[in-house]
Amino acid sequence: MTPKEKAGEIVKKYRSIMPEDTDEWGIKQCALICVEEIMKIRHFDKFTDQSHYDYWQEVEQEIKKL
């Protein structure tokens, strides 16, 4: 899955569980927190190669573009 597709998938999942009156900014912030937590784990995991971390950085950028 491309970073753009993954970003859309994560935002879509948050949109489906958030209250109806939640604005798009709030949904994106939740998605960004999720990705930031994944990157923290990936960054400190010595068994994960750099490409995984780079992928999640790209996902983060794609969420910001939405």
C-alpha cells in the first residue's frame, strides 16, 4: 500500500468512529497521533530497517495534505 493510500485508510477509519460533529482537522489530528506513535516504536526498534520508518514519515506527510 502506498503512503497516500495508507494515510487515506487511517483517516477513513478515524472518521468512521468519531462523533459526527468532529471536524476534519480533529480527525486528522487523531490519525497523526497514531502515526507518530508508530514512528516512535519503529525509530527505537533496532530490528526494523530505516525504510519502515521512512514509510511512516511519508504517511504522516500524506495525512497533512488531506
